[in-house]
Amino acid sequence: MPESTPVRALADEYWEAQMRVSPSYATFLGDRRFDAEIEDVSVEADARQEGTWRELRARVDALPPPESRADAVTQALLVETLDDALGHLAHRTTELAYDQMDGIHAGLLTAAPQVNAPEPQNARDLVTRHRRVGDLLDTAVARFRAGLAAGRTPPRLVLDRALNQVDGYLASPLDEDPFTTFPGPEGWDGEDAWRQDLRAAAAEVVRPAFARYGAALRDELLPHARGDDEPGLGHVAGGEDLYRFLVRSHTGLDLDPAAVHQVGLDEVAAVDERIAEVGSRLFGTTDRSVIFERLRTDPDLRYDPARPEEPLEDARRCVAVATEVMGAWFGRLPQSPCEVKPVPEGLAADAPGAYYFPPAADGSRPGAYFVNTHDLGERNRSDTASVAFHEAIPGHHLQLAIASELTELPAFQRFSSGHTAFVEGWALYTEALADEMGLYTSDVDRLGMLVNDAWRACRLVVDTGMHALGWTRQQAIDQMAAHVPIGVGEITVEVDRYVAIPAQALSYKVGQREILRLRAAATEALGDRFDVRGFHDAVLGSSTVSLPVLASLVDDWVATRRAA
């Protein structure tokens, strides 16, 4: 255990407070002390949190100079984390937490099947938590009402997707309810009675609470919802300021949305040229419309809906191949394996094509790469490899599993759920890195990688277009369709995601561009002394960080290499 310092002590104090505020996240990380608790999203809880965060922030400001470079990084991240938390409270973002991605109901439905109960006390505590779901959802509805009263009208398309999730859950059989089917203690003679308690909690509390929640969305919020011509935050009270805050929250940078929009247009034009180059080799044409038509309609590039296991098998092969060659590109490798799983059926219709869950800190749950097998006729084989490398190895799994294993760091650095631009920028960076690593076996795979890059470039255009420049939903769909050869159904799900979580979509390209800039600068500065393994270890060696902190870490690595 590293020796405590004033900075580490405050970081640990912050993390303890954060775990108490977020008991479900604590459970997810393997901290089982709060299994019986559930989040409090009330105005009163916000006020208590604000007081705690402000007091900690003042104490950070009063700290003596850091005793080491590691402490300096911890202190900078702690300041950024507290400021971001205070910003979310000031902007009352809980009033908007009804969406299909990060909404309170979606968080419950996503987390439920990921929980386990290794000990009888965990099992009993989780029944208690489930019996508190009604308090959480009822309080959330009260916050939504307050937001509506303040002029923060919801987008209709977001409510429609949220209601699909709620209705889908309520229509599922009780015996398949994710709140009743997660693993219990092995060999426990009390399991039968415990399962009965879980089913009773689901039937008596959880499902009625979801029904009330759905009724509130449908009867109270939906009549006031904004239509598809007004999907962005610019159409709600205080939306311009909120969007600028969310841009900073997700990227760690003060960026002008109009400037980001132009960067996106430039990036789209550049990747269009690369798509034409690969398309010429693959299909004998540089005409993007012809290339895209082949990608959209060629049956050999589509999955068979009757074989939902096939994309899972392909993803597992990609993960296995990447695992074999990691050592040549990374000095530090994760101990936790990465599983490939299907997206839970109840979430699949409104979920993205893939996502990743990191491993539990206590080793009780490995990392998991989730593949969406819903509507496979819309899914293209060409991006199977690049998405697997993005979500699993060398992308999110390598990044977040290593972070959880950096035991020399304070817990708040190892398990931070913030710094989106670093997290997503790294994963997008690794899609192209995979080509350097020799992981793409065909131009079909490379074209899929380039299409995904165009997709992320379009996000800069579409997200800022809707939330800052007044674009309609259809404008966003048309922009995506012109530059990304995926089906209209998948495009619509993605555009609706950008409506649901404003500015998050910017983080991919913003982060990737910064990592590429830092690598180019380090290569130029070091010449023959540049070591890609060392560079990657420098990028990943302090867990998830902000882009400004990342730049300082790479600068330090370059200086150390120069002095060696």
C-alpha cells in the first residue's frame, strides 16, 4: 500500500463520499458495503452533496505543494472532478435523467443483470435495495416535474425510446426479470427462499414503480415534449449554457461548438478521401455512393438474423487475435480477461450496436464486451473487427482493466467514470492502431474501420448541429446517411443517442485527435528514441485522466526519455 500523503488522503475521502452517494456503482465495483442502499436523487440530497464537494474543494485549494509528480496528477484530477460534480449540481442535470441511455430507469435495467451476490449477506442486502427502487423512481419523477416547470421540456423521441424500455421490462415474465435472475452464493441452502424474496420485491415494488414511472413520462412529460424539429438543448430554457458545460464535462476542454462543427466537417472530408482509396481497391470505384451502396446492400456483408451467435463468434475471434499480439505494443497488460456477451434482450432494441463493462475491482466479474444481436439484417460485417478492437482489446478493456489494476493509485483515479474524451478517444485511437498491429485481415475490415472514423467525425457535426446550431432530427439523419453506410434504423438510433446525451458524442474525435497529436509530437521530439510501448504505457499508466493532464504526462515521459 503506497504511503499516504495529504493529496491521497483527500482523494480517498472524496472517493468514500462518492461511494456513499452512488451505492449501486459501489456494488458494481465490488465494494459491497452499500448493497442495501440506493441512490438518493432528491433536491435535498443534491444540497448535501454540494456542501460536501465545496468543502473538499476548499481543502484541496489549501493543500501544500504536491510531494511528487503522482500527487500533482492526483490533485489536478481531484480539482477537475469536484468542479465537474459541482457543475452538474448547478445545472440540475438530474432533471433530464429520463433518457434511454443514461436515464435513471435505464441504469437500473442495465445494472440489474450485472450484479452478483457472492455471500448470503450480499443477497439479503440486494433484496432490501430492490425494495427501495420505488423511492428512487418516484423521486426521479419529482425532479422531472421540476425541470418541466422550469421550461426544460424533453425531446419526444427520447421519451418514446425510454417508454419502449419501460414497457418492454413490464411485459417480460417475472421469472425472467433481471432483478430476480442474477447469480447468488454458490451452494447456499437459503437460495430458494431468497429467490422468492427477490420475486416478491420485483412484483410488489419494482414493477409497480416502473409502471408509475412510465405513466408519468407518458401522461405528464410527453404532452409537453419537443418534436423532431427541435431536438437540441438550444430549444430549452438555459440550454445554451448547459450545452457548453456538457461540452467541457465530456471533453475536459473549453470548446466553441461552432469551431467543433467546422473541425467535424473537415474530418469528414478527409476520411471520405480515404474511403474512396480503399473502395477503389475493394470495389473498383472511388464513387462514395457506389461504395456505400455495396456496403448497404451486399448480402455477403450482412449477418443472417437466423444466426444471432455468428457476430458473437466473430467478436470472440477478434478479441483472441488481439490478445495474442498485445505484448509487442504495450508494456503493461491487464490481468482480467474480457468476455463477449449479447446485449440483454430487453434493452437491445434501443441500445447501441456494442458497449463495454469494466471488470469488478475484486475480480468477481471480468470485463465484458456486449454485442447487440437485435435486427441483425441492419448490421454490417465490415465493422465487426474495428468495433471489437474499440470496445475490447486494445480499446476499452485494455484501458479500463489496467486502470482498475493500478493499485498504487487512489481508488478515485482507478475507477473514475469521468474524462470521457480520454476514455472514448483512446478507444477510437486503437481502431487505427489495430491496423498498425496487423489485426485487420482484409480491405473489408479496413473499410469498416474508416467508416467508423467517418461516423465519429459526423458526430462532431451532428451533435453541435442539433444542440448549438438548431438542426432538426432529419438534418442529423441526412448528414449521417450521406457519409456513413449504415441502415437508416441504426442511424436513427445513433442520432437519438446524441439527442439523449448531449456532447458525449464529441468526446471520441476530440480525444482521438489529442492522442494522435501527442504521439506525433513525441515521435518528432524523440526520433529514434521513440518507443510505442513506452508511449502507450505513459498514456494508460495514470488511469483515466483529462486531456490537459494527459498532455502533461506525455510531456513528462518525453523529458524522461530524452534524459535517459
